Amino acid sequence: MNIKDSWAIIEPLDQAAIEQAQQRQNQLTKPQGALGQLEALSIQLAGIRQQCPPTIQKPIIIVAAADHGVAEYGVSAYPASVTAQMVGNFLAGGAAVSVLARHVGAELLIVDAGVQTAINSNAPNFRSEWLGPGTKNLAIEPAMSHEQAQSALARGIALAHELADVGHDLIALGEMGIGNTTAAACLTAIYCQQAAAAVTGHGTGVQSEQYQHKIAVVAQAVARVGENIDGLGPLIEVGGFEIGILAGIIVGAAQRRVPLLLDGFITTAAALVAQAIIPTTIEYCIAAHCGAEPGHRIALQQLGLRPLLQLDLRLGEGSGAALAIPLVQAACNILGEMATFASAQVDTAS
């Protein structure tokens, strides 16, 4: 099945709304460009939402969790059991993203995409989209089947549509999965045509020999699949279930003209997958920050995205995306509420 044929093509941003937003920015009581990225962001949001000024009133953070077979190769400082334990922490409200979601007034949805032992919870902010007990070991075999990859994308698209239907107008993406920085490094190496050492970071804090081992595992996986691989091939060979669902959410949200806030390295790797499916999805994406993982910067450059924040974060979970939600709302409010030179009776520049 051809993904591009089976799912709707994503429309480009609304140029009329973009032009209206640019004209209004030029009339606001400030030197043109004085608010830097906030100005460009407000214009992008106008084009996404097809309105000037745009509004963001019901943000939601999605944390997709899954396990990775490559964790058995010792690429993380933590055991695979931590994935399920952290899902419990999210649901109990004790994780960093839980605190930040409350702080910024965003809803938080936890999705089990493929935790090793399926999560059983009746919590209202939990959803099971379980695709299996984690992926296979990407270093020695395909991480998932073609059918699982297709299902992950389809589930993500359906979830994004569902959230749009109930009024969510900003989706911030997060993840959890021991071993998933290794999967993200592999995806980035393949999509961005970079060496393993250039895109592999310390993840959960691996050092010295363990770090060199992680680089070697990424190199082994990339060598196994070869260089001439595109489309969904990288997701099937070296991806993760949570990455597939996140990629689907990106596609589905773009179809419904809902802006997306990317968090760290793993969610940005999911954006690389989405770009390979339908390139115009990236017009709907906003990079919340650039983290400490070296592959994150490379992936953002490949996507043409400029991060809003630089805080050396490497936690994941959607923590950086949560922190950026107020900036997105501020960009909207500046465009909508700031006085113009004419309305404030302020003289313009000579």
C-alpha cells in the first residue's frame, strides 16, 4: 500500500492569512523584526490556523511510550523496566512533564505504543495503542514489520484527528522508551546521511566505553540496512513504536491544520519519518528547543526548523515542548493584542 495514495495530501499554509499577519506585524508599535522569532512564529501560526490573529486555547501534550529490543545491548544507563515504571510516574503526576503540563495549563495524554508489558490503567489521561512488547533488536534485524509500521502511523493519524475534533489547537509531542535515543540516532543517520558518531549522544548519561559501544551499535544497524533506503524503510528497520505513532500524529495534525511542538531528539526523529511520508508536514511543525544530543541539531537542520529555546535539555518526555507552549501563545497574543502605530497614535520611523 502506498502511504501517499492512501492518506490525504497535506495542504500548504494559507498564504492569505500569512500575508495578513505579516502586514499586521509591520504595523505594530515596535521596529520591524524587533520581536525576532516570535514574529515569524505568529505568521506561521496564522498560516497554519487560517486566521489572523491565530489563537491557541487548548494545548495538549502527548507522551508516547514504548520499549526497544536494542536495549538488551546495553545502550542505556537504565534497564528496560524503567519504561513501564516511568509511565506509572506520568500517570501519578510525578514526572517532569507532569509538573510542566500543570504549570503551563496543558492537558497530558499518555499513550502506550508498545511497552514490554502492556500497561493496564483506567486513568482518564491514558490510552493504549499497544503494537507489541517493544521492537526487536534493530542492530541485528528489522525493528518492526511493515504492518506494524503502517499501524503505528494510522493510529497516530487517527489520534490526531480525534484530538482536533474535541478542540485541541496545539499538540506538543513527548516520548518515553529506554533505548530510544539509539533508534533516533539510527533514523537520523539514515535520513540525514550522517555517520553514527556524528548523531549519537550520551542519552541517559552513558559514558566512556559504554558510549563508544552505543556508537558502534548505531553504526552496525545503519550498515545492516545500507544507505539506499528511504520512505518508511528506516522506521521499519531501526525505528520504534512510539516514534511511528508520533510520526502519524504529525501527519494527522497537519491534515487538520493543528500546529505541532516538537520536543527533543526522538520527536524530531519522528518528524524526519513524517517528512519522508509527506514533506509538507514540516510546515506545521515548531521546534521547541535544541537539546544536548548532537543528532538533534542535525535533524533540525535537515528539517529546516529553528528552535525557540536553548536550555541543554536531554530529558525527553515532552519537557522542552511544554516549556515552549507559553511562547507559542505569546506569539499569538502579540499579534492579536498589541497596538498598531495608528491605533496608539505613535509616530512611525522616518
